[in-house]
Amino acid sequence: MIMKSKTFLFTTLLIGMLAGFSAIKVDVCHNVNNNPHTINIALPAAVAHLIQHEGDSLGTCEDAQKDDEVLENK
């Protein structure tokens, strides 16, 4: 019988969790060259977009526009 190492078990668990998170999709307002548009992408991709693109925000672009209007009116 082959014994599984803790590292192998941890890696397998981590891959399973990432696969599960990939099934969760979220809306991101993707703003490239001042051209915002809503994209629906997997959670790990959303995290990458928010890190890599300064103008991106979580939620639809309509939600982001409403938030901006509220801040302007304060």
C-alpha cells in the first residue's frame, strides 16, 4: 500500500478548493482605456483582474456608476 504524504494530501485539497472556487462566477466592471464593460468571470480570475487593473471594480458597471454618483453628491 502506498502511503500518501501530508504534502500530497494538502496539494490535493488545495487543488479541489481552487476547482470549487472556479465554479463561482462574479461580475466585474472591467475598465480598459476608459471603456467600462461588465464581465462575468470565475472568482480566481476576478481576483487577478482587481489586482492587475486599477480601474476594475467588483460588481456591474452600473453599480460602480451609482456608487460614484453617491460619492459625488456627498
